[in-house]
Amino acid sequence: MEAGDENFEVDWEDGDMDNPRNWSKGRKWYYTFFSASLLFNVTLASSAPSATSTELIKHLHGSHEVTILVTSLFVAGFIVGPLLWAPLGEMYGRRPIFIYTMIIFCCVSLQTDGMQCWTLAAALAPNLASLIVFRFLAGTFAAAPITNSGGVCADLWSPVEIGTPMALFAIAPFLGPILGPIIGGFLGMINIDYSWRLIHWLLLLINIIFTVAVIFSLPETYGPILLARKAQKKREETKDERWWAKSDKQTGSGVFLVAITRPTRMLIKEPILALICVYLCFVYGLIYLLFIAYPIVFQGYYGMSPGVGSLPFLGVGLGAITGVLNTPYYNRIYARAFVENGNKPVPEKRLLGNMIGGLCLVVGLFMFAGTAHVHWILPTLAGVFLGYGILWCFISSLSYLTDCYRYLTASAFAASAVTRSICGAGAPLFAQQMFDALGTAGAASLLGGCATLLLPVPFLFYRYGPLIRKKSTYAFE
């Protein structure tokens, strides 16, 4: 439908309760927590089987490098999925994409031996090749929350309010990889045949619970879709076809092609998005490198069991929780800048946490390098700095993208998710060789050097971001 008379354009009115931003705080927090939980579920599924590689080698007769693909190819699904689910969510709304992808994730894959779901297929996989294939398919359809959960946050909260909700969104994909190896490690210690399958059955049960909850409790939150429905209702009630909304009739192959290529076009044309993606590539890859580094240090050097040896990940989790507790401090700084700017977003103020977080990454990596073989508590404490740094790099970067791209947040998140997932999928494949060749101190120092090189990125955007956004095709000034 083409744009018509501006007098008949449907938009939000002050206090309009159909606008998700006007819903009650309790309701908004429930949907924020729920959408973040969907993201936690996805990242938990990505990392939990990593602790069972020894069992996989024993029962499915694969090499160490091949069993790493169980994690890497699930994360590789995050490369494909966001390119589909983000633009489709902007065309048809968040809710249907969540529902259909999660149902497929849990329930539908036709095989020669009958109907099995992809997560179920992982639990029943007769050989390693089958397990790897189904993990990739599961990752692809599990990827919708990676982009669309952040979109839900942007739908529900105004720029001045979104800091704390975005912290919840940022910590969800972070805690999943931390808790996954711990859960998988202890389940892998259960002394029964094929105990590695238990983690896949547990993941299946969790996925089913979340799928049912999405169907019955998550409404549509995407503003343009809700306005299109409101315009349709106006036309039906008034019998006047002049009522319209900007998102009317945004369907069809041409529109779909534009939407599905938007993340790629944004990545190529937007220097803000491109550099933030490079930064998050390193940070996200670092998370998955820790899956290799921690067992080398705590199980290999200190002789801990797989379950106990995964507990030092809690140091990383403690750092992340500390970061969340600091969110109100950064929110107050942003709120003051928001008011001073005439109640308009000030995206660059989001980068303060990234500046401090980047410094913590450098400190944590060099501390891990220097103390890994001194006493187990010291590299564990280094994880606190790493956790704080990783979390705030995510919170600041994603909040910055949200302020910069508003209604295109999901597409910006898709570009970020695809690029960082490439690193997340690739990192475990070379991590063992890197640590074997360089040693723990050398490998961690190399990563610390990379973190040092990336330190200036948030400072550059803090200084030159407004100028770059003025020349942008997609960013809001």
C-alpha cells in the first residue's frame, strides 16, 4: 500500500496502550526476561556438549578435532540463521519467527528412519557424522533469539530506559557458554554408558518448555507491525481505505530480497557497524577459546576432574554479574546526557562501559598468561576481569547499535551475530593447536596483544561517532 494523506497516517498517540513502550513496567520486564532466557537457552545448547568430547571419542570413535565440530557447527548455524530471521522478523513481526523457528528447532526433521526433531536427533545420533549434521541444523533454527530478542528489548524500552534491559540481554548469551561446560562436565561424569546423550536430552526438554511458553505467553512487540494492524483495524471499523501505516504491504519477493540483504549492505556501508562487528568478533571468539584454555590449565596442569575443572568458569560468571550490578551507574550517566540533549538519544555515551570493559580484557588476558601455572586461584581471578570486560563490551556495543539504528536494530544485530559467529565457530578449531604451539602464557599473551590493539575502537567512536552518523545511510542522527 502506497503512502496516502498524512492526515490518515496511523501512528502512536500519547499514552496509547497498544504501544509496547507504554505497557506496565512489570509486563515489560517479564517479556524482557523471557526473551533474554530464550537467548540463554540457545547459547547453553551451543556450549554444553563441549565438555563431553572424551565420551564422544570413546563411543562414536572420532578424533578430538572432529568432536570439536559438535560445538563449532552449532555456532556455524548462527551464521546462516540471523540472515533469515532478522529481516523476516522486521517483515512479519517477532512473534511468528520465534514460534516457527523454535517449533522446527525442536520438532521437525524428516529422516529415512522416520520423524525426529533435530535436537532429538542429536540425542539419538547413531554416529558422529549424524550428530554434527543435526547440530548445525539445530543451530540454524535456534538462532532467531540472537537477533530478535534484542529487537524485543528495543521495542519495549525507550532509549533512556534500555540500559538495564540491554544488560540482561547481553549477559544471557554470556552465561550460557559459561554454565554449559559446567553442566556438561558433571553430566559427563555419570558412570553409565552413553552418558554424553544425557546433555542432549536435557537440552531437548528445555527447548520444549521454552517453545510452549513462547506460543502461549509472548505477544507481538514490533512497532511497525502493530501499527499496520492498527491501520487495518481502522479501515475495517470506518470503512475508509485511506487509513494507512508506513509498514503496510511490506511483503513480496522484492521487499523480502531488500530485507534479507540489508544486514550485508549495512555491514559494507556502515563503518560504525563494521568496526563494532570486528570488536565483537574478537570478544565472542575469546569466549569459545576459553573452552579450550580452561581444560588445558585446570584439568591438564592442575589435574582436576572434568566437573571440578569446569568450576573456574564461575570466576568469569562472577565478573559478568559484577558488570550487571554496575549498570545503574552507566544508566545515570546516559540519562543525564539524554536530558541535556533535549530528550534525544546520545549513542556515544553508551561506549563508556566498552572503554572500561576493553581495559579489563587486557588486564584479564595478561593476568591469565602470567599466573596460569602459579596457583589455580590466580587464573580463576583473572576470569573475573575477563567476565566483566566481555560483558561490558557486549552491553555497550549492542546498546550503541540500538541507539544508532533504532527500527533496524535486528538487522544490525544480524550482521553482528553472523560475523562474530564465524569467529565463535572457528576459534575452537585452532585453539588447541595454538595453545600447544605457544604454550598457555604465549597464547594468552597473544590474545592480550589483540585486545590491546582493539582498545582505541570505542574511544574513536566516542570522538567521531556523531560525524560518521551524519553521513550514514541507515543510522539515526
